[in-house]
Amino acid sequence: MTGLSSKPQRTPGRLLSWLLLAVLSSLVFVLFAILPPKRVDDVLYDVLARANGRPADASILIVDIDDRSLAQLGAWPWSRDIHGQMIDRLNAAGASTIVYDVLFSQPSSDPARDQALGQAIARSGKVYLPQFLQYGGGDAPPRIVGSIAEVAHGAAGIGLAHVHFDDDGVVRRMAPFEANGAALSPDLMTVVHRATRQPGGRDTTRGADQTLLIPFAGPPSIYRHVSFSSVLDGEVPPSLIAGRTVFVGLTAPGLGPAFPTPVTPDAASMTGVQLQASILDGLRSGLMIKPAGPWGRVAFTLALLWLLMIGFLVLPPRANLVLTIGLCMVGLTYSAAMFWLGHVWLSPVATVVGLQVVALVWGWGQLGRVNDLLGRELARVRAIVRGRHAPSRDSSKEFESDVVARQALDLGEAISRIDDLRRFSADALFSLPDATLVADAQGRVIAANAAAQTLFRPAQRVLNDASLADLINALEPLGRRFELDWPHATDRHEPIDLHLPDGRAYQLQTVFRRDETGAGAGFIVRLADISILTAAMRQREQALQLLTHDMRSPQTSILALLATTPDVPPELAERITAYAKRTLALADGFVQLARAEVTPVSLEPVDLADIAIEAIDEVWPQSVQRRMRIDQVGGDVPLMVLGDRGVLARTLVNLLGNAVKYSPEGSTITVTLSEQPSANGPTANVAIADQGPGFSREEAATAFRPFQRFERPGSEAAGGVGLGLAFVQAAVARHGGEVSCRSEPGVGAEFTVRLPRHGVS
């Protein structure tokens, strides 16, 4: 059975494959973050844009040059007089801003009409005119084309009405400024927005972003529209125009350009003037969407990737599946939140797809590793349970083409062998010298060893299927009877001492068993014979009673007699008193030490800082008598430990008492309270430092031995019995802590008590 001691050897293959996948996927994710797949990103952006419904700017009014106007006013282009009349009519109605999206790049046949239109524009002082970029052939730079000077000289502002198409031909963005050689030319809506925005309002055109994504409020119909001819004919009330920003432009089908946008899939459904109105609406609302920078995209995608990679290391496969789905949802939700709330476009498409691909690659790799590991471990189990020279399976049954089926056969054989080991373990368990009972979850005995059969034979009880409570009650333990529902299905059962009428004593220990699902599976009950130990404890208690009563009473009588007999010479009385007190101290110290070593302590949450303050108060009279000061450092916050308050208080009083005894008059004792980390968790520390003569290294090593005393000339400690520090060490050890001494001759000593902190994970 030497194979039972072997353990499966862990290989670094899993960690290396994880590291390789992490590095490669990080590089790919960074590449796609810097160079994202635009077409796929645009699809998600369009979905979010259509779902991002919001009220349109009510101050925007579009005057349509539509089919009705063409029918009434004639074919396009119209006379400059008509445009001048429109500007005058809008100005008279109180329009706050007029964006006239018509290009007057060629002079008319009558220069007077050009001048009349220019005068109308100048009289208004609110008219903004467009410019366009005209591209030449070859590498020639684009040329700006605008209205002729006679018309444009009185305009409030002029800007480029340039449309930016994405790779798929859809308009989603605008440029606040266009590069024109070494100079920058502002967009028309940038000019209008800066001229008309409220003081202190947000201006998204100021920034390093070359382009901004347009937050379309909806389709063109979301804005108020009126016909050009209706305005000229006076059919539109002035109240509809007053105070509004009026856009005038071509909307008749086939007359001017039309553009596809995320909210208008039809290429002919949004004209240039409607697009300009949407841009100005976005600028005024402060909702223009900024594309996330490359480093922001890199941080976003790597954060999700590395969360997934960390999950691969620490989580089981099903949890990793949930983690993958959760991270994909987080990526989509975060992107949508940034789009709708932060007005930043951070596409999650490449990240979400990448997370799924990485999860699949890791899952496939793990499946292969698990298959290999299962094969190796099954071979190892066979080697353990069959032995090196055990006969192998029948060769006719050895071959199986399917890997999983072959491993299932191996697993079945391994289970059979392990069942043999289980029976062997059960035989070993029931051959234990202590009486042992195994019961089901209802407390009915299902197995008992030979010692249990012997113990319960005098009671003439059948053990199989008997109730545990009935069996224990059949022993007739003195002063105790168990209810029928005993034992209870709890993970913690305190040992119970049973004393039988014939003088025997047993310690009853109960263990509640759970199955692999965590449900109750039954109980294991052990009755250990502690008759000899109980007799020894009884003798020890008798010895302690002798010390506490039979030794103390004569000494107390001697002290009382000396106090009431004035004829005893003072020197003799003082010497007898010292001897009697020393004997009393010896008895008290020995009793305290003995009980600290064996008496169970009652543990409850206590504040070590409060106990230290109580100890300081108890030795305060002695310190005042010797003109000593006790300084406390720390203790502002509770230092909770599990302990017996009385035992811990006596521990600190012993240490403080020694410090007062051994320190010179007028010196200072420092009590420091702190919490310190340790390998087993945080500890609550009490350090008591004095300015006494101190210890040598050899003395410090033996300071905690019983009856160890160190006489110091002139100290107040003369007459001690050397049990105080032994009590301290025993009491601290019973609380699961430790005590140490640090000292050098001539510089004092520092005793530190360290106890496990309670309530801190």
C-alpha cells in the first residue's frame, strides 16, 4: 500500500496556458480597441441612437422649400427678390436667428436684385449663410465656395455646411472645424451656436475632438415645419415665428441633397436643412456625443478581459460561464450608460465578442486538460488500489474506441477498489478501543463496534436501530437524562461527562456528519472511559482544597493572634507576620496556577482595553504610594477578544503588580494597547514596560517557570513566591495566546500579552 502516500503532481501547464492566453488576448484586444471594426460598431450605435428618444428643441422652426412652394412660386431657382421678401417677413415676425441654407454663389442677371437681397440680410442682422467645400481633381486642396459678396456682406455669420459620411455612407457626425490648408474654417452650426448660446452655457465645440457624434432627437418630422409659400402669403401667424431659430432650406424631393442617418434609414428622408437643425439642437442641448479616445477604449476592454482572466484562475467552470455572461452584460450596459448619460460613445462590440471567444478558447483548453488529468488520475488510482503486480482487466474487455466510455470503465473499476478501501477503513474504525456508535440522521443506530457492544451488554439492549438517547439513558448516568430528540443536528457538540452508578466515568463526544450536498447524514458517538482521569482530577481537587483551607486557616489565625497580642516583641512579630503572609501567598499562587492550567475558562467577547483599565485602577494605590506614574497608550477603540474576564484581569494585575514592585520610586510604567497582524490573523496586544532593573537573557528565558524568583536589592518584590508569571503564562495559553518578555539589565522589562482578536476576519 505504499502508493497511498503519493500525491498528484501539479504541473505549471495550466498557469502557463493561462498566461499565454492572457498575453495574446490582451494584444488582440488592444489592437481592436485602437482600430475598432467600424461597420459592426456603427450598427450598435444606430440602435442606441434610435432608442435615445428625447424632446426636440421647441425653438427651432424649419421653413420648407417644398413642392407646394415650387408650385406657387415657380421652378427653382427663384428670384433673389423672393428670398429678400422671406428674410423681411421673418425679421418682421420677430425671428431670433435665421439660418438661410441656400447658396448664392453666382450673381443674378440683375445686379440690383443681388444688392436688394444683401440689404435685406443686412437689415435683419440675424441671417447666417452657408459655405461649401468644392474638391478639385488630383491632389489639389478643396476650395471654399460661398455666396457672392453683394449678398453675404451683411450676414451675421458664415460657416461651412460640410457633411461627413462614415464608411457605410451614413451621416453620424459633424466637425466643429474643417481644415483648410493651414487654417481652420468653422462649421456653420458652430458659428450659429457660439453666437446665440446663453452666457455660461456649455460649448461642446471647444475641445480637442475633431468630430462629434450627432445626438439626433428623432426623424425630421420631430421639428416644426411650415411651407415657404405659407410664410410669404401670411398664413403663418407671427407668434409661431417670434423668438425662434428659423431654418430655411430645400426639402422638396429631388431638389437638394438628402442623407441617410441613424434615425432615417431611407437615403432621401433627411435633407441638408433638417440635418443642420439636428446639429444645432445637439449643440444647444449640450448632448453632442464624443467618441471615446483610444486609451479609454483600451482601459475599458482590458479591464473586462482581465476580470475574466482572473475568474478563470479562481472560479469553477459554471461560475466562469456566469462571469462571462455578466461581463458581456456589464460591457453593454456600461456602453449604453456612457452613451445616454455621459454622452460618450464607447463601443463594446469588439470587447463582448472577444470575451466570448476567449471564454470558448479557455473552456476548450480546460476540457482537454480535464480529459488528460482524468486519464492520469484513473491510472494512478488503479496503481494505488491494485498494486504494481495486481492482475489487470481481461484484455478482451480492455479495448474501447470511445475515450469517455473507456474512462468510465476505468472509473467503475476504481470505485470498486475504493469500496474495498472503504470497508477496510470501516473495520479499522470499529476496532477502536473506545465504544463507538454510528447513527443515521434520525438518531437510530446503524453500526456499533465491539467496545460499544461490551458497554451496553449489561443493559440488555439491542443496539441495531435503537435510539441513541434510549441507549445513553439505559446506562443511568447520574443527574442527567437525554430527551428523545437528542442529539441535535448541529455542527458543534460540546463533550459531556457521564458518571455511572458503579463509579465509572465516560466522556460523551458527538460528531454530526453531512453528505456531499451539505444535508444531514447522521452521527458518530464515542464514549471514552475517563474513570482514571476523573479519579486523578478528584485527588487534585482535594489537594487544592487542602491548600485553600487547611493551609490558609492556620496562617490566618497566626496573623489574627499577632494583631491581638501586644506583648510580642515587634521584631519577632514582624518576622512571624512576613512568614505567615508568604505562606498565604504561596498557597494562593499555587491554587491560582493549578486552576489556570486545568480549569475550563468561560469564554465570552470582552474588551481587552477595558480589562487593562480595570487592572491599572487596581494597582493604582500601590503606584501612588511609591510616587509612580502609569501611562496608557492606545485603547481608544475596543480590542475585542474571547476570554474569561476575571482570569484576564488577574493576568494583567500580576504583570502590573510586578512592574510596581520592581521599578524604582518615581518611575513610569507604560501600558500600550494595540492591534497587530500575524500569520494566524490579527492579535490584540497589551505591552507593560517598566523602568526596573530588568533581566539578563538567561533570566528572561526562565522568568515564567513556577517558583522562579529574582531578588533585586532594594526592590519591593522581596518575599514573592515566584508563581505570578507562571500563572500569567498558563492563563494566556488557555486563551490561545502567548506572552513574551523583552528586557536588558538596567533598562527595565517589557511583558507583552498577545490574544487572538475576536470579530475580525
